[in-house]
Amino acid sequence: MFFDINYLIFMIPAFILMGITSWYVRHAYNKWSQIRASSGLTGVDATRRLISMNGLTGLKIQGTPGDLTDHYDPRDNTVYLSNGVANVPSVAALAIAAHELGHAQQDAEEYFPMRLRGFLVPMVNIGSNLGWILILAGLLLNFTGLAWLGVIIFSGGALFALATLPVEFDASARAKRMLANSGIIQTDEEMRGVSNVLNAAALTYVAGLVTAILQLLYYVSLVSGRSRD
């Protein structure tokens, strides 16, 4: 199963798409991280200002190692910013910082898609490992019912990827509004840069969904083929 040529047929398009989107994200980030924002604010500066302007009391900011590792953690109500975002007054830094603050705003408002995604996390953590084990066991034991159960459990990953899209798209829309309304972004060129960076990042989640669906379809074809036999 691990060297099935059909797996490559299903997954090569996903690998290509993931490679293209990864390059596009890096290209957009590198381009706009070299362009200084007119406001002169770093990612940390902008985050602090937006926290104050949007009444997000109790929200913390903390550094995180790595590059493009920025994220919001609802468990401790903290926005984690990488050094390239936290301490750099670039258009890319402002876009990424505001996007993570958009997630914090979603959390404060109990945005339903974000709650749904959080609810799916345990299912995905279990299903990503247990699903394919059940599929393999079912196929080896010629017990297709068990294999189909594995497919159902494994499908949680695709459901999670689907639930992620509205969360990420909404966070980006919130980021653009916050940056524009606050005056942190001051020119049309800067707003184009913000959109470029955020749109590139959004494509990675689309690619993730496509990858999850194609992998799920491979397992469906594998089990259904065995059922026919």
C-alpha cells in the first residue's frame, strides 16, 4: 500500500500544488518584508495599537522562534510573533501580525467556524494515526467493514481542512479592515502588499484542503476496490 502507483496518481497533483503555493507564500513574504511601512510600526507595535483600539483586553504578545511561525493560541490568549514580524516595520510584518490578531478577535467573539475547528482538533489528532491503521488492518484481514471505518475516521482531516478555510479567510478580512481603519496602513501600495501576503497565505489552506481530499479519495478507491474483489 505504501508504494502503490495509484497513490502517486492521486497525490502528485497535490504535491505540485503545495510546492507552488509554498513558493508563492515565500515570494510574497520576501518581497513585502523588504518594503518599509509608512507608519514605521513593527509587528509588535501594530499589535499593541490594534489590541487597544479593538478592546482586546488580556491579550498577550510573545515571541516565537523560526520564520513564518506566527500564530494565535486560544489556550493562553497569546499572539506569538516571529522575530521577522515582531521587530520589523515592514508591510509583510503588519499583515501577518494583524492576521493573527484577527484570530484573537474571532476567539473573543466566539466565532462559530473557529469553535468548530477547535472541536475537530481531537478527532483529527486521533484519526490521522488511527484511520490508516484501521484501513491497513481491514485490508490485510480482508475485513472491509473495518477498513471503511478507518476511512470514515481518516476523513476528519479533510473536514478539518474544510473548516479551516472560513476561519483563515475571515481572519485576513479582519486584518485588512483593522489596518485600514486604524491608519496603520497608509497607502494603496501598502494595502496591495497586505492583500498579496494574506492571499498567498490563504492559498496554502486551499492546497491543504485539496491534499486532504485527494488522500481521502485514494483510500476510498483502495477500500472500494477491495470490496468489489
